[in-house]
Amino acid sequence: MDWRIVARVADYGVHKIASNIIDWEALREDFPILRERAHGHPLIYFDSAATTQKPRAVIEALRNFYEHENANVHRGLHTLSARATEAYEKARQRVAKYIGAASAEEIIFTRGTTESINLVAQAWGGKFIREGDVILLTVMEHHSNLVPWQFLAEQTGARLRFVPVRDDGTLELEQLSSLLTPEVKLFAFTHISNSLGTINPVAELCEKAHAVGALTLVDAAQSAGHMPVGVRELDCDFLAFSGHKMCGPTGIGVLYGRAEILDSMPPWHGGGEMIVSVTLEKSTFKKAPHRFEAGTPNIADAIGLAAAIDYIEGIGRPAIFEHDSQLACYASKRLRELSGTRVFGPTENRGALVGFVIDAVHPHDLTTFSDQYGLAMRGGHHCNQPLMRRFGVAGTTRASFYFYNTMEEIDRMIEILHRAVRFFSPKEGRSLVRPLS
């Protein structure tokens, strides 16, 4: 199929040239920042795995809230508070529908994926994990799905196990039978690797975990905005993602949890809003989700996230996934044309990013060089230090894509990288790649 995918478009503020054809180039006009220039060159934004750009629909939703609805939620009895509360709770309902949750009560608003995972580790893990229990992770996890479990293991005496990663960037699933044993109480893993682009078989992993009595947590930070994600189809117990990686504002994220599991968990933070009654000696708490949203919530950005979901759904996640995957596969193929280049992750069926190393230049230097030509990428360990050690590198350069990117931009990236190779090529065979620390 040609990368200019034909797909159905919902009628919500997205450009289209017919009722069933997406005009990908026209969609770029919805993102004002893409008209920016960097060092005199047109901006090529290939850092969407870190944060995506925001369409006008989201920017206007934030502006509208602050101009017409700004007030605190739930506790006020005046008109603005009623408007703000309605918009905030409608945002919760919108998120629930987006991921196929059974009800809005299964949606907790957080600051992002990191806070969502920490909430589970401390509230659920603090109550249910005991000495000798095992938490199963994978070697490809982002630090946000590693460090909280390290904290929990230190606090409780639990142990951590890890599913290894093959050379092609996929998990060594044949080892699950020896790793996923009855001692495992939780299996937490990423949906799409933020460094490799590997798409893990979530439904299969959840089924295998449940077979030994373990709960599951899915880090959907790199998948929620790029592909269909249905929590009941995946049959996961927890799922976490961030708004800013899917056209939404920063500082807003989501934790999905099965209702019966959330009801069994104690609060994580204490304060206003999450209580039923308070005396000087004791407090009682609301049911989920409000039990886990102490204090004034991030009202505006929850509303902005709902606007981002409307925008994404207006395009269609299946079309976005196919478009982004084709960009990533095309970039992976073109990068292999560069001499001395190592590309990481699967060659096909990958998420919307590609990580690579060029022998002649350190990723930090390559990213800085590319920026001089308007190309925004990311260089470093990408909060994946154990994974980088697994592959014997200090870091990689990562180009990550979204539906507002084009094949022509990838071609321009390759031109810039060719120029970088010529600029950094060492004399007398000396390598400029810094050693692994």
C-alpha cells in the first residue's frame, strides 16, 4: 500500500480531501509549530517519542477552558465550578471510551506514565507485595517501569526478574515458562519499546501471567496515541500512558485499573478531595478514582487530553499506525545505506521510531550536528540504560515519527546524516564513538 493511506476520517477538525481519504500533508497545517525554523532551516521534528506536537484543537481547548470555565472542580456550588466539573468528568469518560474501559471509574488522572506506575507500585505493591514475591519485568523497560519496582523490592524484600531481549530487539519469550512462575505477583512490561520500536504481544503476555495468578501492568506510553489499544481485549489489569506523547498537554497522564483491583488499594497521597470524612484522629476515603486524586487536579490538561483524543480519533488510529509504521520501516531501510551504521530493533512490524548508531560519531554529537540543519532527533540512553548495556553501546540516536511527518523529511534526514558522516569521519581509522561506561 502507498504510504498516503486511504482511510475513513471522522468529522472532527481534521483536514480531508474527501470523506474517506486522509490528506496527511494538510494535517501538518493543524500544527503551528511545524512552520518554525531552526538555524535558518525548516524544522524536521523527529522527536515525537519524547513529546508530540500539539494541534490547534488542543491549544484552543486549553484556551477555551481558561477563558470560559476556569474554576476548581467538585467542591464548588457556582456556575463556573459546575462547568469545570462537567468538562473534567467528561474528559474522564472520553479516556475510558478511548481505551475501552468498562467505566470511567477505572480511569485515574495522573501527571503521566511515570506517576501512574509509581502509584501502582506504592499503593497496590505496598499492600500486596511481600518478602519473597517476584515482580517480572523485561530488559527493555524504560526507567519509569524499572525504578519504581526497584524501590518496592527494597522496601518489601521482593525480588525482580527480567525477560531477556534477543539481538533483533524482540523478547526471548521461550524463557517465560521458567520466569513466569507462581512466585510472580506482577508482570509489568512495555507495549512498544521507546528505543527499539519493538511491539510486544500484550494479550499473549497477559494471558500467560494470569495463568499463574499474576497481575499485569502495561506501559502504553509509546502505543496509546499510535495504535488501537483496548484494555478489555488486551485483558490487562493496569495500563499507563501520557497525554503529551499523543498530541495532548504535558503534565497529564492516565492510569487504568480494573475496578475491583482499584477498590482493594489504599490511597497513595492524602489531602483534599479524596476524603469522605476527616476527624483529628482518622479519615475515611472515597472510592476510586477520586481516592487517588488528592488535591486540585490538573483540570485544564485533562480537558486538553480529551481534545487530543477527539483529534486522533478523527483521523483513526488504524490509519495512524499504518502510516507511522511505514515511516519507521522506510527510515530503517534508508539508514542501512549509511556506512558504519547499526540499526536496532525489528526490521518489520515496528513502532514509530528507529534507534541507530553511526561508528564515526557519538549520538550526542550527531544530534547536535543535525540540529544545525533543522533536524530534531534525540541522542543518549533514552532512559534505557540496562538495554543500552545489553547491546554494548553508551546510547543511540533516535528518530521518532508521528502522522505529521513525511517520507520527504526522512530523505532529508538521510542527506544530513551523510553530511555528518563526512564531517566526523576519523583519520587513520580512529573511532570517535565514546566507550561504554
